Amino acid sequence: MFIVHCLLFILFSCFTFHPFHTSLTQMEFDPKSQTFEISVRVFTDDFETALTKENGGKPLHLNLGQKQDKLVEQYVRKHFAVAGADRKPIPVTYVGYEQEADAQWVYLEMPYAGKSQNVFIKQDLFIDLFADQVNLVTIQLNQVKKTVVFRNNQPVQAVTL
């Protein structure tokens, strides 16, 4: 299922119009810095729709050369979060974003002590906009890789790191 989603995401990322709504989040542990490096890939048109709504309906375009870091960070923090087993948020640092073809990459970092633990991940980007939204989160920790699928009915999931 994951491979099919990834192939569809890559295939349709070449077109401005896409018949489905998906995002891909990659969380990769860096043992040197003891952090998860997090990359979120979203279609630009979907992101602009969400940011326009977040911006009180005032149209927003990401490809016009004007950086929108404040609004991008605000939106991503509202819709992506990680909490410990005690449900206390784990701090996530916003690094920035960049455009790639018809997509945007948003970069974050999260400290991680490297010890196995249960966490709750919230990934509900665009779920309030598109009923068919699917958000894939791939977690790479040492040699273990797992993928978690977030949908309208499952915007928060428990994961063991």
C-alpha cells in the first residue's frame, strides 16, 4: 500500500492538477545531533489553499518569491505535532521551507534521546480541506523504517520509536 501511494505521489507530482490529496512526511534520526530531521512534502496548490484559509481568506502564493515563513510555521505547528506517552508536546523546531517543482518541502527538527519510547503523532495537514486527504509519515530510526498512514478518521496515532 505504501509503495502504491508513493508511486502515485511521484507520478502525479509532475502535474499541477492532481486527482488525489496526499502529503509525505519523512522523519529520519540523526545520531550525531540526537535529533529527528523532519521533511514534509506537500503539493503547492493544496498548501496555498490551506494557507489562504489560515490567512483569513486573503490569497497567498508561495512561488512569487516572497517568503511566508511565519504563516507556514504557524500552519505546520497547528497540524503536525509529536507528544510523549504522557501527552506532553515534544518541542519541534521550524527550520524553513523551499519549493521543488509543484511541491513545497517544509523542514523541522525534533530532539530525541535515542531511547525506545511511545509517542503520539498528529499529522492532519489539509484534512479539514479535503475528505480524501492521506498523510503518510515514514519514520527511520537506526535500521528500522516504518510508515504510518493518517486519514480523516485517524489524525493522531500512537507510534513506538
